[in-house]
Amino acid sequence: MDINMTWGNFINVIIIAVGLGVCGLSVMHVSSGMHIRPEVKKYFQLFFSMIIIYIAMHLTRQMMDGQAGNGVHIAIMIVTFIEFLASGFVAYMISMLILFVTNPDKGKKQTGLYYLVLLGIHAVLLLISQFTDLFYYFDSVNTYHRSSGYILSNLASIFLLISNIVLLIRYRDRVDRRLAIAFWIYIISPLVAIGIQALTSGIQFIILATVVSAIYMYFTIILLQTERYEAQQKEANRLDTELSMATRIQADTLPNIFPAFPERDEFNIYASMKPAKEVGGDFYDFFLIDEDHLGLVMADVSGKGVPAALFMMISKILVQNYASMGLEPKDVLQNVNHQICKNNREDMFVTVWFGSLNLKTGKLMAGNAGHEYPVLKKPDGHFELIKDKHGMVIGGMDGMKYSQYELQMDPGAKLFIYTDGVAEATNAENELFGTERMVHALNLADNDSPKEILEMVDAAVDSFVGDAPQFDDLTMLCIEFVGRGEQSAKTE
């Protein structure tokens, strides 16, 4: 095959080779981009691939131009068809990108369909041209010539171009200034290149303009994506800092200094909370209602994160306020439920176990609003579940009545209360830790102090769960009743 290598053709080969190389490197850059959104990656991988196909087919056509033979004729017709089709597809992709960025208020879907119809018409006219020489034809030695209907080959591109200009002007306030400049360069530079190309013996400035403007547009978008990613990272770091602070504030709202009541020797108490997220919805509380009564609270708010933590704060304050008024557990739960239901637009709820322990007699009055069963160990006995009667969760429905019951804690008795994060801890095989394993872990340390008992349960849960993620807050409280005058037992 003889190739007529004039200076013009030589320059065109260099332009085409550089265009192919640059677009190929761009595809590699897109594929390796760490901070590029997946949809942007896919778009530019396809976009630059279509430009590569367009340029490669154009080069192939030039190399075959003027070469006689039936086989060459069939091949050059196919190559030219692919070249023109790829050119139309590139114009379609740019139009879809501009449509996406400008995001018009009305008719976005219809405009996208209009673009697709234009691309379809372009493809149909190309097929017709293969048999009718509508756009172009090849003479007996397969030299390329434009037909009288050549302008129709640019019909879809012209309508797409007009639509692009209208969108960029009408919605200019929605497009970043740097990206708008890149779009305008991509639209205008090929038009300028066509005029220059007409004056320079057919040197392919249009390919050069297409590649350069496409690369400029791509790196502008990557720059904007990187800036957005860095801004998001900065915001994420700020939120992490605030969540860490919220975690510390939440921890400070719960009794977390032990011994909690060093001057009292009637009981020994310890509690812990391990949130599944930075801030959680579980909470425990214990406080002196008066000199002879200790309030005990274990609760679990629906949901996780900041909303649950805020709801938890409200619930905790309400329970403590009504308990401090000397109300019985059933009345504390009823009043808290009424207050929560009055202003609960988010329909959140909280399960609550509340007990009032008489420090003189060891009598424990308790009420349960949909919470887990407490676990009691009698003196010289073992831990056992107390299957008390559950009432409606707090916040579920206004006007609910709650019941209460009595437990006797003699000196040496221990009470363990917890949230469902303990029993529902899940391992990698999706098995639940369960109450049976929990009670077993409690009984492994039933003669130890409350702190050591909680550490035993926590270690048992960690061993069971392994590397599986923690999906729920892990909150526990254990109290040992010593009684007055039995022994001088201090809180830890």
C-alpha cells in the first residue's frame, strides 16, 4: 500500500498520534483516579474511548485513501461509517454532560430523549449514506469526496450545539465559572479550527482542537471534584471532632466516677456504656432520691447517633425529675411517657427499667416499660432472670398505665440490668450472644464485685463477637446490696 506522505499528511499523522496518546493516557488517568466519583469515571472512560475511536478511524481512512481495490473499498466504507458515528456520539456525550451540569428546572428528561433521537437520526442517515452517497463517496481509486448532502452529516451536531449554547446561557448561574469556560472552549475551538483548517491545506486542526479542549475540560472537572472532596473531608473532620466532643459530653452526663457515693456503705455499684457509634441512645443512671432510697435506671432509645443521644438526654432528665419527687416507679413511667408523647414528632421511643431501692430494708420497687428482663442473684445463690411484666415503651402511646412489682434484696444480693446490645451482640456467623450466655458469664463471677462482674460479661461478649462489628450500644449496671451495719463496703 502506497501512502502519499506530503508535509500536510505528515503533520496530520503527528497530530493524530499525539491525540491518540493523550487520550489513551487520559483513560488511564481516569481509571486510576482515587477521588473521582464512579459515574464521572465511567463517563470519561467512555468519552475518551470514543475520541480515540474517532481519531483512529480518521487516521485509518487517510491511510487507505486513494488505494484501489474492492477489499479496500469495503474496509474504507466501514471505517468512515465508524468515524462519523463516533463523532456524533462524542457530540451527544458532551451535550448530556452539559444537560446534567446545568440541570434545567423543566424538561430535563425530555431534552435527554431529544438528544438520543438526534443521535439515532445521525446513525440512520449514516446507514443511508453507505448505499446512496448521501454524505460522501469514494471514486474508483477509493479517494474520499464529500457529497452535496454532506451538511446533513453535521445536522445532529448542529442541533446539539444550539441546545448546549442555550443551556449554558440560560443556566449560567448554576455552572462553576471555570467549568463554564471549559465548556465554551470545547464548543468554540472546533468551529475556529474548521476555519483555520480550510486555509491550511487540510491540516487536521479540528482533531487537535477537540483533543486539547477535551483534556482541558476533563482536568477542570477533576480539579472541581478534588476541591469538593477536600471540602467534604474537611467537613467530615469537623463533624468527627464535634462527635468526639458530643461523646465526651454524653459520657459526662452519666454517672462515671467510681466510687460514686464513697460516704455510703449500704451498696456497691458499677456501670458502663460502650456506644456502637460515636454517640449512642442507651443510658443508665443511679441517684439518691432521698437519704433512704436509691434510684436505678436502664434505658434504650430507638435509633442511633445524635438524634438518639438528644432523645436520651430528654428521657434521662424526665425520669430523674419525676423520681426525685418521690413518685412510685409506675407513676414515674406514666408521667415520663405523657411528657414524651406531648412533643414527639419524630415518633421516637425509649424502653425504660426503673427501680427504687430502699437502702434500709433492701426492698426494691420497680417498673418495666418494654425493657429487658433484670437479672437477680440472691445471697448464696446464682444469677437468674426475673421475667417481670412489660409495659408499653415510653413514647409509644399517650395515656398508658404502668404496673410495678417488688423484689427483696437481702445483704449480699446483686442486681444486673442491661440493654439489648448485650443479649443481641452478634458474631460473624450471625449468631446472637443471648441471655443464656449472659447469665452464664454472670455466674462465672457471681461472687466478685460489680465492677469485676461487668468486666466478665464484657469479655465474654467480646470473645463471642470476635471481629464482627458492634451494631448496638452495650450498656450494663450491677449493684450489690450490703445493707446497713452488715459490713463496711464501699463503692468502687
